[in-house]
Amino acid sequence: MIVTDSLAKIKEYAWRRRLYVALGYFDGVHLGHQALLKKTADLAAEAGGEPCVMLLEPHPLKVLFGPKALKNLNTLEEKIRLIQSRGPFNVFILDFTRDFAAIDPEAFARLYLQDLLKAEGVVCGYNYSFGRMGAGKAEDLKTLGKEYGFQCRLVPQVSWKGRQVSSTEIRRLVEEGRMLEAQMMLGHPHLYAGKVVGGNHLGSRMGFPTANIEIPEGLVWPAYGVYAAYLATEDGRIMEAILNAGIRPTVTSDQAVPSFEAHILNYSGNLYGRKLRLVLSQQLRRERPFGSVEELFGQVSKDKKKVGPALTDLRAALELKPEEMF
């Protein structure tokens, strides 16, 4: 099982094995992606082959329309972790460029699925598109498979409570602060990870010490507001927190950079420089300016009382213990 972005290493590995390839961008690795991965793993197991995933990085929309065209649910590192949590998948990462985007569907099948991967089987979603301007459709891949020696299986639409599961829909739910619904469509906790950085220490002076967590650029932000959260340190310690995602309008200027600021309950240690992973509850309330810092922290005292019930709802929805979320 390997992870590589080297075309030479990919070809060397692929031509000595029988590969079954899952195609897609896999942002979120949601319930639909999981169905696709399962089909790929099942086909590989039946044939005595190996399952793999072909990832295109960065997202095509970012290359074609600029970095602001789309925010991702996962970093590449997190996406690979989620994929491999579903089975022994090789992950081959291809650089998506404008030149790559310009190849026609036939060339994609010939150059990448046949010449590079020597694929014996290919699995994609029912609405998969490929090649220049997305001209190739899933059914076209079945036809091309007959020409280039691979079988192609299509995975039908996956729904949750009658709603189509898609990365686009999950991004929308996160952006609206509807984290429980988003995580049910994902089929797993939605994790953020970042390093604790220095802040203005205002919380400490007011009796509410906070950890300011720097989140990587390019990710979907939850709606600005207050959330209950589980935080995990790299050594496995799980903590409960009340977290503000946003610009803290009471204490910062209009030009403030968004941040995650967490007040960790029943904790007094120093976390500066340490990496934390977070899972958020449904939004408790929207972020809003207060008339004074004292009024703000009075509200924080009220918000803290909602943490326990919100985290109980989170555990029940995901059917996981806190330590199982990470």
C-alpha cells in the first residue's frame, strides 16, 4: 500500500499488480464516496487485485477559476487518512493543471487508466465527468473500458433522509453551522486541525483563558458563531471546550482575520505550539458584537451551560464516544 505523486513510481508499482481504481475528488470522503470505495475494494478482493484511488490535486475548480472558487472540506493529508481508514487503498496523486484539463476523454482513459495504471477495473459515481470541459460522462467510461481493457462499474446516488449526499451540500451545511447534519452526510466526524498560537490574552485577564487555533487556509469555515467542541491533543487527551469561530467583533476591528478561539473547560495547562484536532457540535448561537467586554463574557458564562447538552447530542448523532471521534 503506497501513497505517491510520482508518475514514475505510480507506473512502476501499477504494472506489477492488478489494480482496481476509484475515481473522484473525494472531498469529505462522505457516504457516497464510501459506497464507491467499498465497491472498488470488493471488486479488487474478488479478483485478487489491489484497490487504489486516483486523486487529482488541487481541485479542478481552483485551477480553472482561481483559489477562491472553492473551499475544501479536507486537507490532502486528512483526505488520505479518511480514504485509508476505509481499507488498504493505494493513493496516487496526479497534478491537475490546465494542460491536464485540456485532454479529451479518450486520451484520459488511454494515458492514465491504461498506460499509467494498467487498470483492470474502474469505479466511479453515476454523475462522474472527465476530460476537457467534462465532456466524458460515466457511461462513456464504460464504453472506453471495452476498448482499453478495464471493466467499469458505476455507483448510484446515495441519499440521507431523502437528500442527495454531495460535497457541495455538505459544504453548504457547514457554512450554515449545521454541523450535525453535515457529519451525518459525511458518515464520520468532521475534523479541523491546527496549531495553538498566541493571542491577546484578554480571555485570561477576564477569567476565561482561551487557545487560539490556527486553521489551514483553503478550508470551509463553519458559520461564524459559538459551538461546543471536543479537542484532542496529539498524545490522545480529549477535552471539552466552548469555541468561537469568527472575527470576535466585540474586541477586534472590522479587518480581523477569522480564528478559532476555544475556552477549554476544566483545563489550566499551556498548549502554545501544540497541534489540536477539533470536532464541532451544531452551532449554539451566531457571533454578534456586544456593548462591552463584560457583557461578552457574561454571555460566555451562559454559553458554557450549553456545552454538555450539545456534546451529548453530538455523541448520540455520531454514535461514537469522544475518543472514537479522532
